[in-house]
Amino acid sequence: AKVGPPEVAYRETITEPAEGSYKHVKQTGGRGQYAHVVMRIEPAAPGEGFEFVNRVTGGRIPAAFIPAVEKGVLAAMAAGPAAGYPVVDVRVVLLDGSYHEVDSSDQAFQEAGRAGFVELYQRASPELLEPVMSIEVETPEEYMGAVTGSICSRRGRIEGMDARGETRIIRGLVPLAEMFGYAGTLRTLTQGRASFTMHFEHYEAVPDALAEEIIREARERRRH
């Protein structure tokens, strides 16, 4: 067994649309490979997931090859081009293309979809997303300052506070990456008198400086 620090389930997405053409042509002596696609990729609403829209008309790409283009796009999205994390909330529109009577195949159109997506992705201002947790801390009033300070120091935001007798309930949002080891920290800050619960809330963009570091580390891991 390999034991290491827990890993955060980051995601990738795009922030701008991009449109372009990709042609996959390969000649190997026998039957070649040919597939040509014109695609647009655009950001979908947060949480909307993936949508593939076929707008090819006039048989420019035979209907039998359209699913292969989508399959190629999904293969590229499974390990995002930026850091290898899954790509989410993207709409892909297949606009046009062309085929060859002999050399076109499912495999060729899969590769055109995959490589075409990767090429467009780099031009669509990709960004890294991180899971953000909703956290609720119950603490005696005397430790409120220490608890709120500990949440803010972990890139957290205080969302509200309530009173329940002598106990104070502090609610906030904190990136999951900052929550490892928090149980021990909270115990130390409050002499073991506070407790907390947390659950996944949503994904948010990682700050640029931090994203660069995460992407650099992810690429290093992929090389090895």
C-alpha cells in the first residue's frame, strides 16, 4: 500500500468560448485515416455538466461518425489538458467537417474530436476548480474569535453565526484543500470543547497563484 497525504478532487473548466477546425490525416502505406471537424466549445453554467450539440447539415459528416466525435471529446475531458483533472461544465458544438469515402472511420473521427477539443481548450481560458465545503462549528462563546480566525486563515468565509444557550454556531465556506488536519487544530484552539461538521457545497475557481502551483505539481506527478 502507498500511503500519502489525501488528494483533493480538483476539476477543470473553461471561461471563454473558442472555435476552430481540426483535420486528422494519416497515411501509412495501406488504408489511411481522414477526419475533419469544425467545433466550438463554450462554458456551461456551473453544475450543468457536459453537453454535445450536433449542428452538421447536408451529410458533411455521415451520421454514423457523429458519436465517434463525441467519444473523442469525452476522452479528452476525462483527463483535462491543463493538469489532468476531469473537465466539467462545457458545451461542445459540432458545426461542420468533411470525410473521405475510403479513409474515414470511427477511429479517425474519435481522434479528430479528441485532438480538436484539446487544441480549442488551450484557447478558451481554462481554469482550475476546487471543492468548497460548508462548515459548521459549535464552540463556547469564549473561543469565538479563535475559531473565526482559524476559518479565515484557511481561505474561508464566515457566512453566519447563531447562539444556542452558551454555545455559538459559526457557519462558513472553506476550500477542502485547507481542511486537512482541522480537527486537531480546533481541539487545540478550544481545549477540546468545540466540534465541527462539514459537507460538500460546490466548486469554485482556485486563485491564480495557487492554481499555477497545483498545475505544476500535477504535471510533475504525470511525468513520473
